[in-house]
Amino acid sequence: GIGDGARQRHQPHESGQMKTLATIVVTSLVTTLLLAAVSAGALLYVVGDYFVDLALARGSGGDPLAPPVIATSLSDPNVNLPEKPQAASEDWTLRSFDGLRLAATHFSPAAPSHRWVVLLHGYGRSQEDTWDYAAAYIEHGYHVLTPDLRASGRSEGQYVTMGTLESRDVSAWLARIAEVDPEARVVLHGVSMGAATALLAAGRSDMPASLAAVIEDSGYTSAEDMFVRKMESFNLPADLIMRGVNYMSREKTGVALSEASALEAARRTKVPTLFIHGTSDLLVPYSMMKELAAASRVPQKEELTVEGAWHAATKAKDPENYYRHVFTFADRCTN
């Protein structure tokens, strides 16, 4: 009886000790898990920050005005820039909504015309990369505007946004054209990131009524799709990494990388659209053009498939066929 009584008297004390121990264990476990989650979250943001600086921040190789590091790695240093078109030209400047000084060149055709084209260059490029296209359009009787997109060429800006803020700038350029020529009929013709930018611009609610058509060449469905595809090819946890990337891109540029969705813009676009892509594009797969074209709801849409063409090389692969399609389409839309 004495032993039983002692045990009975000690049970509440032992029970309290067990509860205290359990509380300590649970608290420690929860704390460990929270620290691990915080560490994992912090790691994602560190990775996201690193990626944003590599992919979107201007400057590489010691040159603060050079393209982003990743863009530089994708460029072929042996490719020569086209010569400036032999046509009357003038420098244009524009102040963006967020205070950046944007630069462009306006080329005039020999004869008066209300047909215009705005040529939009690709990722890590500048307006000079579009000057061979410009020469063809000028000869065909078009006014040509070749902007340096933000954070590219002679335009100010620290970060590329893969078409999101660039599209807002394009809308401002079209407003400037309308001031110079109230009867202007404008085609947006972009290549690669420029193609995505053209679609994003055409899908904006503030796009001037002078926009007549879009020609998108080698454009991606979205910047996020493109980067996720590349990460997955290296067996990286793309979905997790993109959370950090979107957070940090929003912190640094004002917009998330995921907002650069040409696919969503294609659903909103109301002007005739010509989709062009090469079947041997390894950077932006040909299937993305098919997705963009399928998403477009405009009745006047066309596709040009260039067999064997690499990324952004559809014109180089077959220039005669390329310009035949481009001018037939553009002329019909700007009549």
C-alpha cells in the first residue's frame, strides 16, 4: 500500500514532467522546421536575386551598358551588325512613364507615305540589329522607327523586363508617331523578345488606334515558360526557383517575370497578326508559335513556317519568301 501510495503521489509530478518534455520536443521540432523553411525560403530568394541579376540586369564584362550576362553568353561575337540604312533619318527621344530617356531612329522613305513600321529588337540586342529589316521596309515605301528598348542600346534603364514594361514604352512610341502623322497606319514587327513585346503591346488597352497589324517572329509564349524549360533541361527545381525569381524581379524591376506573357496578350490582341517561326529553333521551340497562333482570336491571322530555320533566323534562311509574306500581309493591313 505504501509503494502504491508513493507511486500515486508521484504520478502528477511525473505527468507534468512528461508534458514539459513533450512541449520542449514539439517546440524544438517546430522551431527546426520553421528555421529550415525560412532557410529554404531565403535560399530561394538568394537564387532568385542571382538569376535576376544574371538575366535581367544590364552590364557584363566590366561594361555597365553591356547586355545582361546571360544575353551576352547567347550572342555570337562573330556576327556583324547590319549597316545603317541609306535614307533620311533623325534621332527621336522619349521620356518613359518612369522617367527613363528612351532613344530611337526614324527613317523616312523617298516618297510620302502614311505606312509605318516599328521594328523591335531581341533580348540583349539593340536597334542596330534591326537595320537590315529597316532597309527593306524603307525601300518598300514605309516610314521606319527603330527603338532601343529600355536597358538596351542608347536607351536608359537598369533592367530588361522581357517585354512587360517595354510594351508600355512601345505604346508611347506609337502615340508619338500619331502626333507626327495623324493618318499613320502602323505595323509592329518584332523578333524574339521583340516579337513577345509586340504582342504584349498590341494587347494593351492604351494602344493607339493607329496600330494596324503585328508581325511576331520567333516569339516565346512567356518569359517564364522559356526560362522554366531551360532550368528543367538541367534538372533544376524550376517551379521553386521561379517563385524566388518572380519575387525578386518584382522587387527590382517593378514587375514579375511571369507578367511577360505573350500568350495572354495574344488572347487580347484585336489586330491582324502574322506568326513566323523556324522549325529548328532550339531556344524558343516551334511549338510556342503554334500555341500563340491558337490563342489568338483575331480572324485575320496567318502563319509562316520556315523549315530548318534556327532561332530568329527565319529571314536569313529564305529572305525572298520571308519578305514576300511580310509585305503582302503588311500592305494589306495598312491600306
